[in-house]
Amino acid sequence: MKEVVLLTGASGFVGFKTLLTALQAGYNVRAVIRKIEQAETLRTHPKVAPYSDQLAFATVPALTDHGAFDHVLFDVVAVLHVANPLAIATNDYERDIIEPAVNICIYVLHSALSCPSIRRIIITSSMGYWNSKDLAPAAVKGFVAQHKPHFETIQMLPGVIIGPNDRATDEAYLHKNTHDWKLRMSQVLGQRQTDPMVFVPVDAVKPSIPGNTDCTLFSNETGCSTLPSNGTLPTMRWNVESGRTEEAFGWKFETFEATMKAMIGQYLELASG
């Protein structure tokens, strides 16, 4: 019998690729959706349809409600938490962005305390959400220290995540939904291509990967060469070390060139019809 994993954020850029990767790895996936109509859109997508018998949905209209996950975790062995409130124009960033991101993480953990089948909760962060998911890892560590749960937590810490958009079926979708479409970049430190990025949370379900740890997702070759661009972008330099992540998971990060080649290649393929 296939093991069941719960996935949040399945309709998003990283979440959809995570969905595909988990299905291809042989898991049964229970995808959390906010609206029931999202189920048919995801189930009938050409890349998902071959695995439709492995896919189920759980409707949770408000992820930020305490107890929102109480009824969706039965028989689950792992939670892949990818969902996050996107940055929006607001006069109260903490109320509308930071607090919801932190609360969702904590509510998932609280609900999991009552589910003995859960072995691991894998939480994906991103520099794209900046403060909101920067504070969430600290809250998760505080929760673990206080409650000492029966399950392990693994936190994925990538930088900006770019690459081919697997939900795209035509050029118009790419223009509307792909991150950094116009490639207005100078130095993007810590970029992560989607393919290796989503292997990590799915691989992290395996007992062979150390639990209760943070995994830095960053290619040490980033910045060694450039992709010509006329745009500019203010940057912040971070010192990170990703050798332990590569050693634990048994693969090497993609170079910046390979990431851009994959993303641009997808556009050329769809643009040519």
C-alpha cells in the first residue's frame, strides 16, 4: 500500500512541481486546496492525469484558522508544507503577510501532534517571501523545543526559486505566472532551479535523510558566470554553506547556466507551438 503524504500549495509554482515529483515517486498525495474547483483543474492537467488514481484533495478554505488541518492528516506519514501567503500591497505587512505564514506552520504542527502516523513535516521556505518565512523557521524550532513532538521536522531554506513552470501549457501562461519572466536580474544569489528544489522535500520523507535539521539549498557555483541582461536589481550577499545538504541527499546543485537554459528552453518550446 502506497504511503500518503499531505501537500499544501499544490497549485503554486513550487508546489505543483512538488506534487508531480511526489506522484512520480510513488506516493499517494492528499493535496490541500482552498476552493473545490481547484481539484478538477489540477487532476486533469496533462502532467498529473496519468497519476490521478494516486491523488486526492482536502478542502481547507482558510489555512490560517486554528485547527484547520485537524481533519486532513489521518493516515498521513509526512507533510510537505509549501503554501505561503504571497506578498501583497498592504499597510500592515506583519498582519497580512508575516503572521499568517508563521501561524500556518504552527497550526500544521499542532494538528500533527494528534496524528501518530506522521513521521516528518517538511517545510519549504524561500527568500521570495523574505521576512514571513524567515521568521517561520524560528517559530518552528520554538514549537519543537516546547512540545517535543513524536515527528521530526526538516526545513528547506532555498534562495529565489526560478526555472521552468510545469503548470504552463502555453506561452500566455508563462507570461502571466512565471517568476522573473523578464529576467531583470543582476546577481541573483542563491537561485534554485525548480527540479532539484522539489526533489529535496520529497526525498526528505525517507528515513535515510537526517531529521530535525535545516537544509540550505544553494549552489556554490552561483555567481561564477553571468547571463547577459540589461536589467538591474539591488542585491544582498549572504554567506551560506550547502555541502551538508548535497552530502545528505546525494546530488549536486544545478549551475545558474543550467537553470536559465531550462527556463528559457521551456519558453522557446511553447512559443514555437
